Amino acid sequence: MRTISREAEIVTEIKRSRFIGRSFLQSTPDEALALIIKLRQAERDATHHCWAYRLGREGEQARYSDDGEPRGTAGPPILEVLKKNDVTNVVLVVTRYYGGIKLGTGGLARAYGDAAKRVLEESRLKDLRLTADIEAAVPYPLLGALENYLAGEGGEITGKTFGEFVRVRLRLPADREADFEEYYARLTAGKSSLTVLGRDYR
């Protein structure tokens, strides 16, 4: 899963028209649309606020708007940038302040696509990996062995609670989860317990 590391903004000018590209991290359609409405209200004097988003783990929720520009000249080029980079949970908005010179349909498509591309580059893409959060009860003498195992598997301990056992909260790549469960069963001879608290992309 790929998304952006940070929200960003770029400005470019083409034949006196000013294009402002902005990127936003969002995870639901309602949040995305609320953000776009807020932006329109904040910049009412702009000529157009054209946008596109891809949401969901596979970018399966996608939508765009030309916002009054000739059909297909703004929203689709912006969405294409998101698709080409396989980015999700991102909203791109390109605001245009018209400068009095028409760009033509081809010129508009290039201008909106270029603004989207530039702001996405400025946002710094990052790949997220599906991880599992687990809580495991570990006898004190076995804690060191567990820590060493996790270090070799790309996992980390995120918390410890001390009682009769050490209750360890840990995070590791989800594709290593089954191997960890087997290791843990051998380590504790089946006498302790673990709970999967959840899975998410990070």
C-alpha cells in the first residue's frame, strides 16, 4: 500500500493562470468531500477547484471532478496521476485562478496533470506494510529470547506490563505472524497465551 508522507502545496503559472496543487491524507469519502467544501469556502474567488481521490487499501474508491472545466480536462488527469503512482488514501486538489488566456482542452489537461504530478512529488511517497499488533504473556526468563527473535524478524516491542508474567505488546509484519505463533508456542511450551489486537498498514 502506498500513500504520501506529508501534505504539500505547490504553485505554478501558465499563461497568466495560477494553478495551486494541494495534497491531503484522507481515508473516507465523507472526509474527502468535507475537505474540498472547506477549501472552496476558504477560496471563493478561485475560478475552479478540480480534484480527485483514491481511497481504500487498493485504491478501490475513486472519484474526480472537473468543477466547471471542459469535461475530462481536469479531474481525469489528476486521478491518472494517483493511479499511475498507485497511491491511495490521498486527495489531490488543483485550484485555478483564471488569467484571461484560454489554454485549450489539451493545455488544460497538461496543466492539471502537471500540477498534480508536482504536488505528489513534493508529498514524498511512502510504502506501507501490513503489520499485526499482538499481546503475548512471557515468563521472565524467556523475555530476552523473545526480544532477540523479534529483532531478527523485523518486529518491535511497543509496551510491557509486569506481573506474574511479562505481558508484551509487540508489532511485526503480518506476513511473519504465523511463524511467530509457531515460535511462541515452542518458546512457552504452549503454557502461555497470545492475542492478536489488530492489523493495519503502517
